Amino acid sequence: MIGLLQAGASPEICEAVIALGLPLWSELPAGAAHYLCWQNERLELVTLGEKGTVAVDFVGGAAAHRRQFGGGRGQPVAKAVGIKGEYVPRVLDATAGLGRDAFVLASLGCEVTLIERSPVAVALLLDGLRRAQADAAIGKIVGRMRLVFGDGHLELAKLLAGQAFNYLFNPPAATPEFDVVFLDPMFPDPTKRAKSKKEMAAFQTVIGDDPDANELLQPARHIAKKRVIVKRPRIAPLMAGVKPDFVFGGESTRFDGYLPLGR
């Protein structure tokens, strides 16, 4: 279990963490290897014994560098979802993680709804979105992002049944439709994890893999109006063993594209 070390955390942060089902700690319990805390003016995931921490920062750091120098519409993820000319798709990211690809797409003009089932990831995401919302330059971008806490399988089923999402951040005025469903599940690849930075490897350990990810493909194809995009390590097997209709390749990552099946 991961909890929030309360020292320094605002009532708003504490309320958000409680709402996600995570405990508040006045001190670290025995045996805790990871914990959330408020430091450096943001919510961070800390691993005992490690210097590096994990946080969501859409304003500076890697996100700012990628936004300014990452290649814009020439990035593989932008090509994969079909951004072209004046067309920018409405995207449903059903396995949002830390929201990195979602932020890239939002920075290119897409309306992006993020679904994430890990309460730890959602806590970090919600904090990152709220802080970015207050930034003059980035606020407009995150204004195109919406956050849903839930299991992607259940949320896709709700959507197919005509039920609305319960939004944690920036709810829309009306129930949106989605041109693209984007899937980037945690792939059980020990080699990749070993090559990750220590803090990200720790995050992946906390979040866990997505062994049930194959079950997302079918409902996603019934929801998407234009395409489903599955982000995979370059040598990973096909999702659910289904051959894609098209593929955008890269050095270490590929984007498998599937045409919609309709409802």
C-alpha cells in the first residue's frame, strides 16, 4: 500500500488522496518502500533509499523540452493518431499512466480524455494538471485535457452503454465522442524496466503491468470513430494477437493502428 506522508501537504492534496482510496500517514509505517509526499512544491512518489523521485511536471523538465524541440506534428505519436492539416482528433487515452503522450497530443491541439486506474498515478496526474492549469503558458494546453479515475475496461464498457464518465479534472459540457482511442498499457518487459531510470523503474513496480490489456482492443474499436492506436515496444507481440491495419514504426517503439468496428 502506498500512502501520503502528510507533512507539508495542503488540505486539497489530502482530500484528493483520500478520495482515491489512499491512506494519510503522519509517519512512515514499518516496511513502507514507497510513499507520496509534498516537496519541491509538488506531489512526488519517493522510493526509500533512492535520490530520484517521480512527479508529473507539464510546465518544465522533459515535457517542456519535448513541447519545444520534440518535432511537433512530425512526432510518431502525432502521425499515428492522424493529425494532419486542420484536423486534430478527439482522443481517449484509456491507459494514461503519467500522461506524457496525452500532453503531447494536447499541445498539438487535440482534446484528450485520460483514463487511469492506478490511484498513485492519478494522484500525481491530478497534481500535475492543477499546477499546469495555473501556468499562463501551459494552462491553455491542459484545458484540453480531462482526467478520469477508473479501470479502462469498465470505463469503455460504460461508454458503450451510454453512461457518462466521472471526471476528476475539467469535465466537459457534454458527453464527448472520440475519433481515436489510444492504448499504451504497461508491457511486462523486464529488460526494458532494467534500462529505465531508477525512479521510473520504481514507478513501474508500484503501478504494475497490465496483463489484461488485450481485452481493451475490442471495445476500443467499437468506440473509436477513426482508429485505435496501440503503442508497443518495437519487438513486442501484437495486442490480442490481432494483426493491425497499419503500423507506424520507430527505433524502439511502434504504433499499431486498427480501424474501427462500429457500434
